[in-house]
Amino acid sequence: MSNEDGGSFEERLRAARSKQGLDAAPPAASSAGTASPMGIGVRVGVELVSALAVSVAIGWGLDHWLHTTPLFIGLFVLLGGAAGVANVWRLMMPKKGAAGPQ
């Protein structure tokens, strides 16, 4: 591939970004660490409940399909709880490289 059509890739990308107005810093970068405690609490609740709801639905569906009433729903409740806790853990852990964009 040659550079006959307007310069290097970086120059063309820079020109396209400035044309679209994308050169400014993203607004999320300035307010990344300013989530309200209520917002965090709601997100934690949604993470836990949604993981459990999806896992119960999968377990119930497998039990209904395979006629093994308490087996899969019990297994998937445990897996869904673990997935919900893992999601909350990931949400609460400090980000690596949270010093800012490079």
C-alpha cells in the first residue's frame, strides 16, 4: 500500500478526527471516578440480580428440557451467584493504569 492518496495514515486519521470534532478529550475521562454512591449501589444490585436471574433461567430451562428438576437450577444458582460476585468484585477493584490516558 502506498501513501499516494494524502499522506501517512496518522496524518489522514488526525485530519479526519479534527474534521469530525473528535480531537477534544472525551467527557467521560474527566468524570470517570465521580460516580455517586447511590449509582454504585444500584449498579451492584443490578449486577447481582441480573446474574442470578439469567442463571436461574438457564438452569430452569435445562431442568425442564432434560426432566431433572432440582439439579441444574441448583447448579446454576451457585454459578450465577459466583458470576454476580465476580462482576461486583471487578467493578470495585481499582483500575490498572487509572492515572489517565497516555
